[in-house]
Amino acid sequence: MLRALVEQAVELPGGAALRVLQPEEVAELPDDGGVEWAPLAPYWAVLWRSGVALAIEVAGLDLRGRRVVELGCGLGPPSLAAARAGAEVLATDSAPEALELVARSARANELEVETLRADWAAPEALVARAPFDLVLAADVLYEQSAAAPLLELLPRLAPEALVADPGRPAAEPFWRAAAGRWGVETHSRGVVAVSRLRFD
């Protein structure tokens, strides 16, 4: 059960700020330290700068009529931005509390976002919903164990992905493997690297 909530404003270019709901007890934990920082609170409850950077990236895209899935959505700013940009969005996470909060944030923004509880180790239900046009993932590589399942899963879901990462050391094996397999284009939004992966 979710406790008291606060509303955070995520400023996007060319439009009103997104209203993102967050548990009140985590709201004073800004993601502004080194990449090795990790909160005691559940990861899904933090408003990660990578999620904000990816939401800003997505806000500049025309996604009308496209099917988009976000992996490890947490509070879901990229999913909300994609829905505002016209996409049909499926936000996924392993934490049911995160999915409940994304659904509430979507309603607060008068957007439609579908949610699905998904585990990358057993992704059959998620893969069954493919193909999507685009995968979104923000700061999902904070543990090395995420690299292998993500490398296998991404090309099964869509022809391309946007992945935002603040340079976590645990992400290095993923990026080495991705560069050897696919086209990867990267640019920076502050301290966050946003990479487009094409699985041709």
C-alpha cells in the first residue's frame, strides 16, 4: 500500500510540466550525487535524473501512432512523456507499487498509460506483447547482472531502443557488448548519456 504522496514537476520542452507522483518519504532524496550513490529506499521510488533526461529526449519526438514500452519504469517520466507525444505506451516494472503510481500519475496528467508487471528473467508475458516500435529504459544498468538479460530482451521487443545511463560502472559490460552487436549513437544530457540502439 502506498503511503503519503507528493507531486513533482518534470519540466519538458514545448509544453506543460509533467506531474509525477512520488512517495513523500523519498522526495527529499535527490539523485544528484555520484553514480555509486544508492538510496535505502526502493529504487523505483526515486526520481532518477536518467528518467528525467529520457523524458526530455522523448518529449522531442513525434510518437503518434507508435507503440512504446518502458522497461523498469519506476516513477515513469519517460512513459508519461511518450504518452504525451502520442504513443500507445506500456510501462513495465517488477514492483507493483511503481506500476500503481505510474497509473495514478498518468491520470493526473490526463494521459493513457497501460502497465504490466514484468521480470526480465522470465519475460514471456512481455515478449508476447511485442513487437513495439521503441523501447525506453532509464538507469536500468545499476547491477552487472542486468546486462545479459537486457541484451537478450531488447531486440525481441522492438527495432530500436533509447537507453539513458549516468555512467554507472556496472553498465560497462552491457555497452561493450551492445557496441559489438548493434548500431549505437550516444549524446549527453547533462551527466546522463542517452543512447539510441538499432537492432538491424
